[in-house]
Amino acid sequence: MLIYHGQSLAPGVAIAAAARLEETFGMPQLSPERQRHMGETLLRAGLDLPDPDQIIVVARRLPPGFLASSFPGLQVIGAALGDDLPLFDIPGCPVVIGAGDDLLAETSEGDIVIVDGDRGRVYVSPDAQTLARYQGPGRRARRFFLDPVHVEARRGGHGPAIPVLAAVADWDDVREAMQAGADGILIPQGGALWTDDDFLSAGEQLLRLRAVGDIMGGKTLFLQVPLERVALSALAQAAAWGPVHLVLDTPALAGEARAELDGLEAELDADDIAYGRVALDAVLGADQLPGAEALSSLDGLLLVDPADAARLPTLSIPPSLATFAGDPEQVSALLDAGITRLLTSIAHVQAVKDAVRRS
């Protein structure tokens, strides 16, 4: 990780892949790799334009009006500049200037960059801890990691974003899910990450959750573990780094879990320990319909059978969905039924995202 110190020109935080701005005969232009990638993307897309690549422009300097120019298929969400020359027009995104001549020389096309326009810092190829810190609750970046595969799919292009989660079995799966562009993961009961043979203390569970969170960089974690096998204090502290959902075996357990969490939050507050709110979801079987009391304590439902989706509009909480392959017609029908999150295998993450965009 490389850190550069400069001056803040526009506040806010942006995280994205670098797009180098190189000078040819005194005229700045995007790097040949970026221009080639843009051309290939637009050629494949035809008239059906994909979500734009979010980029951070890394350059020695910027000419007047450059960031206001139109880049087909690109969205400039931040700028990191080596020179300390003021800009004629301040862009509506985080900008750091005066970061030094080494910034452009040592940043490669596609490197992940954090622009901290509040403190005048630029991070190139940040480590997992730095990413998690900038994307944690209360310090959340305006824009999110990292490149087009990690952009949440929007229904119909401009509709609501539908997070696509991946089911994981072991540590390698967590890494693969993030590389595949998953918006979060679900750790199922009995998987290698949290086996039935593990009897972990609260401290050990917190360390395991931190290790998972470091890989995920602040994305959403669903943990399907029996209530008696999980330390709720560890989950609450882990929720300070990113969204955490506990998946309960039955909706009836929601009230008990919420009451215990409320008590723990008071204790953590008194001890000045950082924590976040743990969301509670429950598995909904084919023959179940939770009562009003259970629903009031739940944040969502995980469906065992997608056919249950037909009943969901009567429920007052956002539902989730169990694993499926990503057939476009099925995705559209499920979203029509009120589904707000989709869960699939790692191999199908991008297929499901594409199906959401076409729905």
C-alpha cells in the first residue's frame, strides 16, 4: 500500500479503480489500456449500455473543464493529482491535489485507489484493513469498491439496487466470492467456516468474524448458525465493520435474540466498545407463515423454496431468497413478488446480476 499526502480540494471519500491520465505532446488523455477496454466494452454492449465503470482519475494535472467532459461508459467519482495547481472549476467529487510527482509514476492502470478528500490523502492498492475502515458504518465511502463486477445490479438499469449474495463453504470461497463481484456472502450452517464441531469462545468468534470481514472489505455477511452456538456480543462488534445478519432456524426465535441483543448493546455502550446493529433473518419453510410478534422482531426472511415468493407481498418486511441458478424469467418473477436480495452460487453471481438488469 502506498500513501500520498496532499491538499483537499473537494471533500468526501471515493474508492475505485485508477484511470491514468497521460500527457502526449502536452495534451492529457486516458491511457491506451483504458481506451481499448472502453472500446471493447461498448462494442460488446451495442445499444444496451452496461453500468458505467466507476473510476478515479490519477494525473499530474487537469486542464480546465476536463472532468466535465463526457467519457462513454465511465463515471468519474474522484481525482488524485500530483501538482498543487488549483482547478478552475471544482468537480462534484472528492479531489486531492499536490500529492507529488511519484503518484502518477507509481500508480498503474486499474490499481485500487482511495481518495480521502476530507484529510487530503490518497491510498494506492490499499490493504484489506484500510478498505474495511473506509467502508465501515459511520465512515462509509460515498462510492464503493471496486470495478464493474462489484457494482450492485439495478433493476431495469435505473430501478432499485438488488444485492446478489454468494453462498460460501470455506475460506477460499470467501475470496472467490469477492473476486466474482458478490455483494455479500452467506455462511451456511455446518460449513467449514463454522462447523458443528467448533465450540468457539466469544473472543475466538470475534477473531474469525474479523478475518472474514478483512477479506470482504465491509460487505454484507449472513451467518446461519443455531442461536445457542453463536456469541451475539461478537456479532454486534463485527457489525461495526460492516452489515451482519444472523439467520435463525425459525421466526419464533427472533424475539429472544432481539431482547438479548438489546441488552448487549447497553453493556457495550457502557464499556465504550464499538458495535453495530445485528439484523435478524429467519428461514421460512414451505408450510410456515410467521405470526405478527415474530415479524415485528425480524428484518427479513430467507426462503427455502422460491415458490413461496407468491405469498411475500402480504409481509411487511424485506425478504431474501434461497439459492437458485439465475434464470432471467425466474429472477423477474421473484423481484415482482417483492424480493429485495438474491442468493446464488459463486459461479452464478454475474449471471444473476445480468438477469436483474434485464428484468
